[in-house]
Amino acid sequence: MSERLVVIGSQWGDEGKGKMTDYFACRADMVVRYQGGNNAGHSVVFDGKKYSLQSIPSGIFNPKTVNVMGNGMVVNPVSVIAELEKLHDQGITDYQLYISDRAAMVMPWHADLDGAFEAKKGKGLIGTTKKGIGPAYSDKYSRVGLRMGDLLEPEYFAERLNAALEIKNIELESYGLPKYEFQPVYDRYMEIARILGPRITDTSKLINEALRSDAKILFEGAQGMMLCIDHGTYPYVTSSTPSAASVPVGAGISPKWIDNVLGVAKAYCTRVGEGPFPTELFGEQAHEIRERGHEYGTVTGRPRRIGWFDAVVARYVARLAGIDNWALMLFDVLSGLDTVKICTGYECDGEILDAPPSTIARLAKCKPVLIEMPGWKEDITDVTEFEDLPQAAKDYVRKIEEITEVPVGMISVGPDRKQTITISEKLANF
Ligand code: IMP
């Protein structure tokens, strides 16, 4: 019987999922992306070369791994081709990649509208990646979107494109943006169909076949749970659900297959973009952690905001996504601090909250209730066994487990695959 593992981000994205997905992708027979698009981004370093991925699954470097871009994604085919070309230039030419025929397609006007919405919002802007993710998902749910499978049926594609342009051009005009003509778009996308067509298929079928075999299947989440459209810090969120709960719909499988969820969380917190961030740090301490953790966005290069580990968020996410283990990332970045802090509750209008409130207006009023623990000075970047960590570091990990009621199954102490402490036997055996 197959083995499944879902790896999801448990904070505001950029938790170090790239390292974890790469770690497990090396051993996986299949890697599946099930939500988001090229708003995600991570770098993978091996054999002295740096590769960057946005929408392509992490198993692309292993010729034996089947990579799937599931129906729950919004796929920008232009950017997929650019990513593949870049990988080709770097010598990655032997791979297996399939794209769902049901995946929504990100069209050029989606990025235009993303930028225009943001500009109109002025001070209330979300700080999106401007890749058109929100507008593409909006069109999917408004049922005016185009899907990857449409590319395989030129006449149908033409019909759908005409219908979409009729509406989109009105919208674009209202923002003072240039309209799109049918023919150049049609020609361009027929060229794209020629390039990507052989990869477009009913990927749910492929995944279900793998589920019934003895394959190891990795479901690779993008973004983080606090950016979830339903459960995150709305409206400062992305337009999909990064939770393990979105795997069944976004991959086209039964929910009964989901039984091993790894929540990736930094040993502290970061976020890019706008929105309240209760444990946020400023000044020297934020600067020190930002520099030590190289906390700058992979897609946008923006400096990330820094905060203490937020156990209120972690508990909430564990409840929503059914986290079986934490992977605690960038643990080495905390070495050298005199003390470390964990947020155990939010104080708001004289009340102590044990979960984030639903509105950001209320979240903005929340003050973190922090516990302070002794830090550790030792360099831990070579430690490979939990027992060999300094006592204060072990205490910090145990405290997180105690507050969140979820075991820490893995700890990352550096960027290399080898700099990983694996505590959970199940994860060690995947
Ligand atoms: P969008 O996904 O481009 O619409 O952006 C919405 C919000 O999600 C913004 O705050 C982005 O910075 C954030 N976001 C989107 N993708 C990622 C990611 O992969 N990592 C971290 N933040 C992200």
C-alpha cells in the first residue's frame, strides 16, 4: 500500500517548506502540488548549484519521480515554460511532469488586474506577489476562467476565450488598462498548447493509481496556513487553502488517504506583505534574526517581518490541518540570543484568547502573552541527534510540544539536507 505525506506551511509562508519538500521529494515516487501557483517560490541547492522553483513540484530533479500539478492549482503556462527552460539551461532535462486538465489557468490579464486592485486599495493594499493569483481564482469561482484542458480543444478554447475577453476587457477598461485582442492571445496559447499539451492530462487518475500501488507520495503545500483564504488573517491572505484539507479536492483523491501531515514552522515567525502580526519584533533584535536567517523573499526580495514563535497560531493550525508532527526550521538562527520567547496567548480587551480572532481589526489589538526561556550560545549547525542539542534548546523544543500538543518530528539546523535532526520514526522511514 502507498505511503502518503502532506507537507504544509504552518505560519505565513516561507517556513522552509522548500528544504523539507526537497528532503522528502528525493525519496518520493510522486510529488503533487495541489493549490496556489507561481506565487510560491523556493530555492534548492545541490551539487553546488542553485535552482529555483515556483510552480513546478520539487521532485523535478529526480528522473524517476512523477511530478503532478494538480487541479487545485492556478497554472500560468507561460511561467511553467519559462521555469522549464531555466531548468534545461541548468542541465535538468530528464524529468516527468504532468499538469491537470482541470487546473485553472492564469492569463495575462490576471496579473494586470492584480496590480490594478492593489493600486486602488492604496493604504489597504494586501501586498500580493502580483502574479495574478487572486484574479485567476476569482475567475475560476465566477466560472469565467479558462482551464489547462481547454488548450487541447482549439474550438472550445476559442469559445471560452471569447467569453472571458468579453467580461475581462470591460474590467480592464474600467481600470484604464489596455484591452486584449482575441487573435494574438489565441495564437500565443495555441503555441503554448503545442509545448505543454503532451503533459496535460487527468492527473487525478494518475494519483489514484499511485495511491493503490506501493508508491511514496508527497503532497507539497504552498504558502502557509495563516495565508489560508478561509482560516488565515483575512483579507491579508492568499486566494487558496494551504491546509492538508485541500489535498483531496486539489488533487482529486478521497480524504481517507490523508493520514500523515507534517506542519513546517520556523522556530520563530516571519511574514511578508501587510497585516497584523502579534509577535512582531522591531529594531536590533528583528534585524539580527533577519540577517542571520537571510529573511528576504525568494519571489519578491522583500525583507520579511520577524516575530517570536506564536504558539497560538501553531495550536490553531494543528486543529485546522490535523498536524501529526512539526518540522521546526531555522532552529540554528536562534543560537546566541540571551533569551528566547514563545507566545502562549493573546491579550485583547482584557481577555486572554487562545486562538486568533476572526477579524484583523481585533487581531491588531492583540498583545502577545510571552513566556521567556534561557537561550543557548552553542553553534548547533552540526548536531544530528536531538540528545546532543544544548539543554536550553531541548527545553525550548519540549515547551513548543507541550503548548501545541503536537510532537516535533524534525528539526532543521542549517540549509543542507544533512543538517536535519529526525526524531519521528515514521518520517525517518518515509
Ligand atoms: P498572492 O498570493 O500573490 O495573492 O498574495 C497574497 C499574500 O500572500 C501576500 O501577503 C503575499 O506576500 C503572500 N504570499 C503568497 N505566496 C506566498 C509564499 O509563497 N510565501 C509567503 N507569502 C506568500
